[in-house]
Amino acid sequence: MHFIVRVRIFLARHGWVRWAIVLALAAGVGWTNHQRASAVERERDSWGTTVDVVVASADLEPGDPIIAEVVALPAAMAPREALTSMPPEGRVRQRVVDGAVITTADISPVAGPAAFAEPGTAVVGVIDPLASDVSVGLTVVVTSEGVVLAAVATVVGAEDEVTLIAVPASEAPMVAAAAQLGTVSLLFLP
């Protein structure tokens, strides 16, 4: 008789052997899982102390409300400027991908157009009929009748015909005056 046939007959007559094999396999799988989990814990402990940081729960675009959760990370992985608790309010200043640690540079506690402006700048609304399809974050040069009013400005919003730009605070009054006169032109940089 063939060996496999003999084993099948033996297992058919002795049901306890099948259950012993099943229990041995289950114990082996359980022991392997325990060893893997212990290895992960040991590796995590080797990083040292952990800190709570705010991590984005979805892809966020400029102007979106903060959608995030607080997660414990090893201190070595946390950026220096990482948020350690959820802010009571605020908006995202720049694009943040899902799973990224949110830092103070990523959010703005200020509401409205100034939420996307950098410190030291002022936001001015201008109308340039030739400026179509502008996007937030675009760098522009602001001119009026051939004179450069702001060599570096950033688009922080666009609604209907009005383009909101952040210019250095010292140059904002000149840009605002030219905007009132309707002589502002935006030059788009590559």
C-alpha cells in the first residue's frame, strides 16, 4: 500500500491526531505573531521617548479647515515646529498631504485673505482684466504704468475679477493706491 494511503487510514481511525496537528499549527502561528509583535515593540522602544504631534487625516489644500488627528511619534521623527495639539480654529496655509505632520508654518490662525499671507506682508485686492486663471501661491510682480511697485508678491486668493496678492507691508500703500486708480498690472514669473 502507498504511504499516503496508510496515513489517511491512520488519520481516519485516530481523530485525535488530526486535532493535535491543528492545535500545533495554531500554536505555531500564535507564537510567530507574538514574536513579531514583540520585535515591533522592542524596535519602537529603541527610538526613545515619544511626543504627540498633529498628523493630517486627508489631503488638504490652501484654505481648507484642519482635518487631523494627534499621533504619538518618536521624538527623533517629529519636526521641531510640529503642532502638539489640535488648534481650536484655523486654516491650512499651504498644501498638506495625508499622513504629514502639521507644523506651525502649515496653518494660519487668522481668518480671511490674510490667512495665506506670510508675516511682514499685507494683502491687497487688485483688478487686472488680463490676469485670468491665477492660482493661490503663484509669484507675481506688481506694476503700474511701467513702474514696479512690488518686485515680489504672492497670490493668496482670487474671486471673480479681484485677485488678492500679498505684498511686502512697506509697498502695500502704493499697490493699494494704484489698485484704486485701476492701473495695476500683474507680471507672471516662470
